[in-house]
Amino acid sequence: MDFVKAYHLSQFIDTFALGHYARVLEAQDLQTGQTVAFKVLRPEHVDYGDEPRWEYRAFANEVELLATLADVPQAVDLLDCGYISAGEEAPQGGEIISFRLDTLGFEQAMREMAAQGWRPYITMPALPRNQNLFYVMRSNQAAVRWRLPSEEGLSLALQFGHLLEQAHRRGIVYLDHKLEHVYWDGNRLIVIDFNSSRKLNGGVADPQSFRMDIHNLCVGILYSVFT
Ligand SMILES: Nc1ncnc2c1ncn2[C@@H]1O[C@H](COP(=O)(O)OP(=O)(O)O)[C@@H](O)[C@H]1O
Ligand SMILES: [Mg+2]
């Protein structure tokens, strides 16, 4: 299918907190009419040796984990996943193969798509920039430290705890606690970026890494929220 028939891209929305793996643009999903965040592998990671690079494989990992956590309200919703042929950072045209929520189909196609130089993408609801905790806390301004009201901080902490509890029960450790991965509207927490997260072998309990995940919530997020 033609890319321009599937998505209409507008501006980059990752500019205040660039990630290593991906670029993220606001887009309109022309099938559903919904405004979405379109997260696509950076062009520099597409090179194919014997194996797709780990940045490439991280998309399959993220898709699998988001599908596993689909019923947990604090994990961002996955709306679509697939591959595009365009090589530009902001794709201009070319072809798209969309798997929607057929996450197994997406994973099975990965090797072949990588060999052809196509790039993986996922889409999620577009979350408002002014609800990103990195933005809320003004973390990009030297010498400025904001904090949340204590009751909001407590609610955020409990909701993050719920997400980790559900993830750990399914053998998943989050691992990537950063302010820029957390959205807070004053009431409801949504966490993004599961491509560095890990599903432990067979979901076997590993108390040490679960404890570290909770520790990282405290130092990576809650310290900034409460102090
Ligand atoms: N669903 C979303 N809605 C709005 N902005 C998003 C969304 N997902 C990602 N972003 C923005 O893009 C940035 C990079 O996305 P992220 O998933 O962290 O990519 P990476 O895997 O490269 O670290 C985020 O810090 C955030 O600013
Ligand atoms: Mg990130």
C-alpha cells in the first residue's frame, strides 16, 4: 500500500527529549481518522549485517511487550505496527505494510523486512507534550526544579507501582525509568517506551531485577516528583 494513503505525517514531537532508537512524529491515521504518535526506527539503524541490529529488533520487543500489557491502563496503547520502505527520517512516501494488532505477523516478517532495508514503525495515541513529565518538571532548564503537589505525586507513585506489579507478574522488567517516558495529566499516568524493557526467560520470577526496577522508579522518577 502507498504510505501516503495510510498516514499523513505532520511535525516531529520528540524534539525536547530525543531517543536513541527512533524518531516520533505526529500523524493522522487515515484508516481510523485518529491522531497518533508515529514512532519509526532511525535510518542509521537499518543497516543489515548477518542479523538485524539490536535497535531494529527492539521494535519487535516493544510490540510484544505492549501487546502483553494491553489491559494495563498505565501502559500506552499500541494501535498499529508495521514496516515502511522510505529511508528519510520523516518518511515522505514509498510503501507501507501495516499489521495493525497482528503482533505475531509483525515479528515473523521482521527478518525479511530488515533484509529489504524497510524500517519498523509503531503507532500509539498522541499524548500531549505539556503532560510529559520531563516538560512538566522543566528538566531542560538549568537551575529550575519543579515538583508535583504531594497528593498528585502519591497518586502517580501508586499508579506506577500498579504498572510494575502487573509487568513483574508477567515476567517483564521495565528498566527505562526516565521522566520523558512518563505522561501525567494530574490524574492519570501513562508510560511509553518499552523497547529497552525485557521479558525474562519464560517469565520466571527474578526477585533481584524486580527489586532493581522498583529502585529505579524511586531514583529515576519519584525523587524528581517529590523533591
Ligand atoms: N505516544 C506518544 N505521544 C507523544 N509523544 C511521544 C509518544 N511516544 C514518544 N513520544 C516522544 O518521543 C520521544 C522518544 O520516544 P521513545 O519511545 O522514548 O523513543 P526511543 O525508543 O528512541 O527512546 C519521547 O521522549 C516523547 O517525547
Ligand atoms: Mg526513549
